[in-house]
Amino acid sequence: MNLLVLLLTLFGGQHTDPPASWPCETEPRSGAEICLETSATLDCHVDYSSGIYDSCSVEVGYSLTTDYAGESSIDVDLYCTAEVDYDARAGYDSYVSDYGYTSANLTANDYEYGSVSLSVSFSWSDEVTNASIRSAACEIQGTRLW
């Protein structure tokens, strides 16, 4: 972990994971490929007097592209998850997770960008002193040609 990421993590700033690519899905009626890339940003709320984390939000960004060439549109359902590792002052580490759903609509040779906000909270008794993204991604759950 470089110094900038460490400082941002310690002081509740943002940290961005590199993009994760998922395989393309084929919409069955049109044969169009729909491709998805995701990235994630962690933003934590830290009590500055104690240095204890009480919550973090993970913004899971997605980019959808398609080679669809028809005159209709394709609805795409996405399922997004995030796991956040954390360290407790007592010396143990663990993780928490959250998930969410969203949908997008693509037309011919289209692309769409968006994001899903996921939140995790920590118990005050855990005295969380550090948090980082363990994993974060979206996957295509379904497609519908209109």
C-alpha cells in the first residue's frame, strides 16, 4: 500500500480499486454481447478524536457496453456486492458486506455508466482502526430485449 492510499484510508478519504472485468453476456433473442466493467471506491467515516471507524460506503461503479444493432432496447439487471476488511484495536480482523441491485437500458451500440452505493457499519465495541475493500463487483443477472 503506498503512502497516499494509507493516508487516505487512515483519515477517511477515498481509495479506488482497479477495475474488475467480468465476461460478456449474450442477450439470447438478439445475440448481442453486453460487456461489464466495474470499479469501487471506499469512503469511511472516522471519529478523528479517537481514530475509530464507524461506517464506510462503497461506491461500485459500472460501465456497460453492447454491440447490439437493432431498433429496440435491452434492459440489463445488475447485482452488485462489496466486502470490506477491517482491523479491530483488540488485534483481530474480520469483514462486513453489503449488496444491491440496479438496472440499465441500452440501445444500439450503446454504453452506460452508473454506480451503486453500498454501506457497511461497524460496532463501536469493535473499535475499528482500519478498513479496506476486500472485493467489490457487479454482475449481470439478466437481460430483456424490448
